[in-house]
Amino acid sequence: MAETATPVANGTAASARRAEWGGAGRLALGLVLPLAVALGWEIAVRNGLAQGRLLPPPSRIAATLYGLAVSGDLWLHVQATLTRVALGFVFGSVTGIAAGALTGTMPFARHLLDPTLQALRAVPSLAWVPLFILWLGILETPKVALIAVGVFFPVYIGVAGAIASVDRKLVEVGRIFRLSKTALARRILLPAVLPATLVALRTGLGLGFLFVVAAELMGASEGLGYLLVDGQQFSRADQILAAIIAFAVLGKLADAVLVALTRPLTRWQDTARETL
């Protein structure tokens, strides 16, 4: 009886440790490294051990962020960037899922479309900028289109790869039980590809924030990418780093929101991470 109870006790202890840490504990642990680096650089600059001209100390960057926030410019740029990323993410993820499902389930579509899409995936993001400006002008449409392109490819690759990696035995079991195509997709294929699809969406969201910088080079007068270019033109390293930090915070928050929204879809998973 003692041997039988040991795994249960271990699982209970692991759950207790996770509950003890809680969300606040994990957040505090995640802040240790960036705060330690920031504090070390601040001390080095204040004691004359390093120059803060090209890499300003955190206090100066914080002052720049505070000034932008008080003037309202920061929120204007953040709103513009988030709107572009959100629209590009929606369009890119929807088309990526559709194309991945099409090429993943239909061999003819895979042989027809996949080689072209794989070739286009290798095109650098900046190479699309002059073409989109020529086609769509310099307003918001080309910016959203460029972000959608950046989101599309990781989502497409993730969905198509997830479908291709579904265990053939699972499909055969569904056919043995005479499941219809709809029931087979809902009860076997969808749960099998969902975890990889969610990872692909997170990757696509991250690339959306990367592509928005290139998008905001297309004549933008607002956005965090504009702040970067403006800081470069006026040799303001503090403004450049403030924009980079804003990008990092927004990207992390957006990823956390996506994870929170999609977590209920994978509650059925019993993974090793839950016991670590």
C-alpha cells in the first residue's frame, strides 16, 4: 500500500509546489535577470566604469518612457502598432490555417501549392516593402498586408506539419469505428493538431511584431517603429531603447493573452510539464 501511494503523494507534492509559487512568484522570478542586468549597468554608468552615451542607463530610458507617456505620444504609438499587429495577425493566421489544412489533407493541393509557398517563405520581409507600396499605396493597407505575410508562413508550416505528423494508427482506429469524415476530423484530427497549431500561432504573433517594424518604415508617422527611426535620425539612443523595451513588453503581454485565451482548448492534455 505504501508503494502504491507514493506516486499519488509525489503528484500532490508537485501540485503543492506549483500552488506555492503561484503566478506572482513566477513573475518575480522572471524579472530577476532583466532587473539584475539593468541595476548592474546603472551602477557601472554612475560610478564612471562605463559611458552611457550610446547605451544610456536604465534611469534615463525610464525618464524617456515617462516623458512619452505623460505627453500621450507613447499611447498613440502603442495603439497604432497594436492595431496593425492585431489586423495582420488575424488575416495571416486565418489564411495560414486554411492553407495548411488544405495542403495537409489534400495531396494534390500539397504538390501544387507547397513548393511555391516554400519559395516565397524565403523572401526577406523588406523585399516586399517596395512592391506593397507600389500595389497598395502608403497608407495602412500595405502595412497590415506585410504583417499578415509574416504571420502566414509560420502558421501555415505549423498546421501543415501537424496534420502530416498525425499518427496513422489513430486515423485507422477512427475508420474502424466507422466515424464519418466530420466526426474523424472533430474527434481525432483536431485534437491531434491543436497543440502544434497553437504553438504556430504564438510563433506567428512573434513574427508579427518583427514585421511591424518593417511595415512602419513605409511612410508611417506613428507607431513604435516610427519611434525607432525618429530616434536614429536624431541620435537619441534613449528613445531607441525605450521603443525596444515597449516592443518587448507589448510582445510578451500579447503572447500571454494568446496563451490565456487558448489554454482552455488544451486542458485535456496530460503532459510531463504538469508534474515538473
